Amino acid sequence: MNLLSSLKVRQRLSLTWRVTALSSLLLLVLVALFTWLGHYYLTLQFEASRLTQHERQQREIRLVLQRSADSLLQLASLTASAPNLANALAHSNLSTVADTLNALWPSLQLEAGVDELFIFDAQGHLMGRFGASTPSNEPPLQSWIGDVLATESPVTTLRCAMDCQQFVAVPMLLEGDSIGTVVMSRSLADVTRQAKEVSSSEIALLVIGDQEEQEAAEERRLPHWKGHLVALTSRELTLPLLQLASTQTPIDPLNDAPFSIKHASRYLELSAVYMEEDADWRSTSYFLLISDITDQVTAIKSATNTLLFVGLIGWLAAQLLQLIILLGPMARLRRVAELLPALANGKFSSVRAKLPVSTPRLSNEINVLEHSTRELSFQLETLENAVQERSQQLAERIDELASERDFISSLLDTARVFIVAQSATGHIQLVNSYTRERLALSDNDLLGRHFNDIFDQPTSLLTGDRDSAHHKGRAEISSQEEKIFQTVDRCNCIVAWYHTPLNDNLGGNAARISVGLDITERKTAETRLTWLAEHDPLTELFNRHYFQDAMLNSLSHQSEGAILLLDLDQFKEINELSGHHIGDQLLREVAETLYANLGQRSTIARLGGDEFALLLEGVNSEQAIHIAEYITQLLDSIEFVSAGIKHHVSASIGIALFPLHGQSPADLLASADMAMYKAKEQTASHWYLYAHEISATRSL
């Protein structure tokens, strides 16, 4: 509790206002979301209705065009069936044709709005014409006449250039034969007025194409759409709007969906109807429909604002209701919260004095919290007293453990052995002073490193690599092992380690303490004894015991080879006249010469005195004789000088082959010894190969 008394309680925003702020934020987000969704779905419905309206207007425009074409076709048919016109045309009576047409033309022009009328005979010659066409808009009449005369069916088409006109060509029949053709044209001005009445929108007629030769009014040109307006309604409103719209959207998308634009504080919608009937390949024509959607947009905005207003009113009402509900309980909760720091500082009596003693029958969570805080003060007070008592006991125990630690540390540092404490993973945790002294390393260099990194270095043991591998394998399964490492003076140190696990109450991998004894001198002595058991100390060659074991091993493997037994000539005289030390020197020099030249391919031993022996495996008699002669040359090349006297070195060599001359080491050595004495009796050479006759002679 004393530690908690130093903490300062920071003033924070009360929980009531936090809840209010977060809930307000959430409600505002929801209000904004619902308002946006309302606006989004209203707009979506409006766009869907406008798209439906756009499709309906396209159908109505095409229907108006079709009706206009049908009425023009009826007028042309009535004209073709006028009285006396067919007879006059059949007899090429131009005056009668002209009189008949003069009677019909005023009513066609004024009442039906016909712009041009042509009469052609069966050969396609023009027989009469009323009205005038623009040169640039001259229609392909001969092509139509050919189609009508060939099929005896009427032709209707639409051509747009400087203006848009509907054309119809019908055949003139007399007694079932085609005698000519009536061609009639009419402007789309009347169609534009009818389309306005049907669609309740402003209408414009746009022609797009190469207009270099056309003389359209500059103000009606729309450069961004590469076209011009040939007709429009409400020019003052429509023309500026179309000029603005042409800079903001291409013309092609307008045929699929309307385009909304704000102009002169009004919300307008622009759509297009492509006139597929236009037969003039040089141009493309569109009906443009301009609808005022200001009322619908204003209604959507009004509905959105209403949703937002209602949402904000609901938010304010919810927050006021929440504050009314929370203020009382949160005040009690804040009082309990203010008592908790005092409880943490150990002021248990003052905390209990500020809390109610009894709990109401109909209690709520705050009543439970107050009661729990009061009970907690009693428990904390009891716990603090117990902690103080245990702390005092712990302090006393720590002092005792510190004394024990110092005693054990002094004891470890006094011992002249390696003492290392390892963790369960083999990492060093403690070393004594003797270990630090031998390694010349500090605790910082040793603690934390793995045991094998320090005491299992890859250096060859004095007992050989075979013993090192044996100890390394045994270390994993035994509590005793031998390891090697280098000390600070770079000397190999062999240590016998004894590992003892420490108690682990948790049942896991226990740590262990390792005690190491330096057995380097003992190992050196053992190695020396082993070497002396197999070697001659004077010449450092193998001795008789090792040589006999080597012969026995070769015989057991059924190998073939030879034994060469050497006995130095006149060694006794040199040893007695010059002294034993001179004789020993001669023996060492002979041993060095033999080992230097034949040690890699044979086993060389000193059997005793001045006798040497060589074990050669895998050689025959000729090779053995060659080696004997080579040995004679080697000995002859030794320049041994003693007391100013040069001594000639030679030897008698007996050769015995195995397994021919013996099945055991004793038999082989006996055979070689007989051959050696036979060599001493000879004067021609210094060697002799054993033969069975020698054994027989000896026996006799």
C-alpha cells in the first residue's frame, strides 16, 4: 500500500460526460447515415424515374416521326391518284400535269406543310416541280425513282443537312402499270412542335457533320459537338443552355441517359434521341430534349433537410433523457471512485466512514459496489497487517540466506578444483575463482555462455582422437565425463567432470552443478606408460612385444609378406672400445635411417641389443631381397665418426617369408634368425633368404 500512496490521481473527464459524448457521436453518425441514405434512395428513385421518362420520350419522338412520315405518304398517294394526272403523264401532256398540280399545290403547301413536289415519268424524266431545295441538300431522286419503279412500292426517308426534311416517293399507276413517280418532301418543323407538346420539354434539332460548305448561323453552331442547330424552341432559354452543355459532356452518352445541369438558378436535364432514319451519310442528327427538374430536385432537398432536422431533434431528446437517467447514479459512482485512492493509501477507517453501513432491500449495482468497497477495506486492512508481518520475516530470511551465500562463495573460491553451476539448458550461471584463474576470464566473459563452448573445445586429446570421441559420446548419458580445453598459456588441460543435478520441485529439466578435476598429468603418465609398453626407449622404434603382435595380426588376416632380421656387424667391438654411449648413438642413428626411408611401408622394431626387425606386408621374395639390398646401401651410407675414427656400418640380414616359412611369430623369427646367421657366414652378400634346407642342416 505504501507504494500506491506515491501515485497521483489525475483528473479526468467524468464517466457521465464520456458516455454522453460517445453516445452523442454515435447518434450523430447514425443521423447523418440515415439522412444520407434517405437522400441517396430519393435521388436513386428520381434518377430511375427520369431514365424511364427518357425512354418514354424517345418512343414518343419516334412515334411522332413515324406519324409524320405516314401522313406525308398519304398526301403523296392522294396526289398520285389525282384525276387526269395519270393520263396526262402517260401522254406526256405537260400542260395538263402543270394545271392539275397548280390546283393541288396551294392546299398541300399551306395546309399540309409540303415544301417540294416532283413528278417523274416512267423513264425518270422530271415532268413537274413545285417548291425549291437548297443546292447543298439536293436529294438523290433518281436512286429513289429507280427503287420505286422497280418494286412499285413507296419509299420514305429522312435527310438532314442545313435542315431536316422527310421525303416520300410513291408510284403512279395506270391500269396496273407504273407510269411515273410522285416525290414529296416536308420539313421537321411541325414535328418539332408536336414533339414539344407530347414530351412537355423544350426541343432542339441538332445536325452533326462536315459543314464547310454550309452557311449555318454562327450563333447556332456548337463546335464542341461539331454540329449546328437547325431548329429549337424557346430560343432564349434553350440556346445558351445547349452551348454550356456542349462544353461539359459529349453528345453520344445523352442518347443512353440524361445529363443534369444547373443553369440560371434552375435544374435542367438534357437528353438526346438519335434519328436512325437519317439517310444522309454525311451527317448525324439528334432530337435534343430539355426538361426542367427544379421542382423534383427541390423536393428531394426539402425531404433530406426534414430527415436531418427530425434526426437532430431525436438526438437532443435522447441525450437529455440519458443525462436525466445517469446523473444521480453516476454521482454515487463518482463518490466511490474518489474513495478508492484513499483505500489504496491505507486510509481504511476514513473510507468506511464515508460509505453507507446498510444496503437497501432493492439494491442496484452501485449499492453492491459500495458494500463491496466497504468489505474490501476490511480485507485490505487485514492483508496489509499480514504483509507487514511476512515482510519482516522475509527480511530476516534474506539476511540469513545472504550469510549462507557468502559462506558458500568463500568455500567455492577456496577449493582448487573447477566448480561450475549450469542451467537446465547448459548455460553457465556461476563459477569459482579457481576456474576464472585457470581460464583467465571474468564473470562477464563466462556467465551466460554454454558449458560446452568453454570446456569442450575441438582440440586433440593427449590420449588420441579415439578417446575424445569416446568421452564426448559418454557425456550425453553419464554424470561423469572427461573434456579438454586450452588454458590461458595455450596448454591442453584434461578435466574429469562430475555432474550432480540440483533439486527441481517443478519436475522439469533440473539444473546441475559440475565439479572438475585436472587430470592432465595423470593422462600424460598413462599415455607415456602405454607408449613405453610398445616402444624401445632408446631408438623410439617399436619393441619386440609390439612387433610380435603385429606379426600375429598379419598372420590372422592371412596376409603375405616378409620378415627381415638385421644384426649389426662388429657392434660389439664398437661398444666395448668406444663406450656404451657411442654404441647407443650408433643404434639411434641406424634406427633413424631405417625409419626415415622405410617407416612408411613397413613396421620397424628393435628386438634387443643390436638386432632390428622389419615387417613387410604384400611383398614377395624378390621384393624382399631388393629391400634387403636397399638396407645394405642405407647402412653403408651412414658416416659414423667417433673420437675421430670413422666406423663402417653394416648388418647381416635374414629374410623369412610368411606364411611360407612360419605360421606363428616364433617360427617366423626363428626362420629369420637362421637366415641371418647364414648371411653372416657368407662373404659375397649381407643378406640371405631362408630355405628349408637350413632347418634340416641345423636339425642334423
